[in-house]
Amino acid sequence: MSAAQQRLASKKLSAMCRMRGLELRPDATAPLCDLVNSGGDWQNTLQELLAQLEKGGKGSRYVDAAAISTALSTINSRGGGGAPALEVLDLFEMRAVEYHPERQEFISRPERASLCANAEARYTMLALRLALVEQRVRRHELFKSVALSHSVANQGMHLQLTSINALLGRKGMHVVLGVLTEVEGGRFILEDAYSYIELEGVREAERHAGFFASSTIVLVEGEITETGTLFVKVLGLPPPELRSVSMASIGTCDPFGQYETDKTGIT
């Protein structure tokens, strides 16, 4: 591992510890980097190590090399190192996570979950879910913006998302992300947080593998008709994403709302 890679790994490890309310001492970075470079199922071992550090921290949030060595010895003595740690959290203590477009990072919302939510909660839930899925789609290789000149050769593999509002007066094929909803008369509409459009040809369109139900977030490829509807050619689900990529995009934001995070952390 080069010096630059080691510095990046140290920042990521420090961010993971801060998500659990722990602060790494300078001498604690080396054994953690050795654990990452050891190969095998190091991700589960690291999560179990962090859980053991929380449990055996004796009220201190600072972690040094000696504490890591003790925690690893405890894990190895009970035959651990491969099984992920299990932590039970209170649903009503968790905070919602939303993407802040100006800051380009995920932040925790102060609102807590409620068993009896109001009527606005469903709209808020769908809007937040759509925003999170949109950010996931835009991180995918097929939807990343092609800005560099040496990437011109790959432009044929690039897809560009178009918002529903931007479809007005535009011709040609477009890819739109939105919530699929069936309304009266068996008609389908696609809606996002700002607008909606009626769909045609949904039942006859080419479909990718997956289940399509009411309120499903879908990717639609089609073109605008003369009547202002969107004629669907291809209907599919947003592409999946590796857990490691999702966790890297969250940065130091704690999606479970259990620990204080460092606002100056690397995202």
C-alpha cells in the first residue's frame, strides 16, 4: 500500500470509528491498516472489532494500539473474526437520512419516527426515497456525467437522466426516473417530487427483470407523443449498488442516529 493509499485508508477508518463515537489515537492507525491488508473477510472482522471496542471501552471514546490489540485477542479467544456483530437498535430512536444537494453529502434529519404519522408523512417518505435512489443511480457508471475529453469514446454507453419538467417540448428518447402509479381507468403515471406525466404503452413495453407494483421507483426510457404523454419503450428498476459504495457515499453521517459524528469529517 502506497503512502497516499495509506492516508486515504486512515481517513476512512477514522470516519468509521467516529460513526460509533470512537476517536483513534495516532498509534491505532497502523494495526487497523494491517487488518485491512490482511485479506480474508476483513470487513466483518472490522465491524466486530469496533463493536468490541465500544463494549470494552470502559467509558472512554479514545482508542489506542493497546486497546485494539486487547479487542482482537478477545475476538480470537472466542473464535470470532468471521461472524458479523449483531446490534439491536430502537426504531423510534433512528433518524432519517437525506441527501443535501448543496453540500453534496448525506445528513441526518432531526425528526424521529412516529407510530401514528400524519398525512404528509407518506409524501415525505416517497420524496426522500426517490431522492436517495436518484443519487444511487447517478453514482452508477452508466449515468455518470461524461465531462473529460478522453471519455468521448465511452459516450455511447452513457445514459442521461431527464426530469419530468424538462420533457416539455423535447423530442427523441429520454430516460426518466420516477414513481410508477396506477390511477383511475387503468392508466399509469410517472411522478417525481415536482411533476408527473401520463404513460402510454406500459403493458406492451420491454421490461427488465423485477417486480413492478404501485409506488415502485422505476427507470423509464421513452419519447414524448404529440398529446404530451410519455410512450414507454423500456421499463426497468434502478441498478443495484454495492454496500461498500453506499457506505462510502454516506461518509461520516450516522444513518442510525446512535452516535455523534464529527462535522469536519471526510465524506
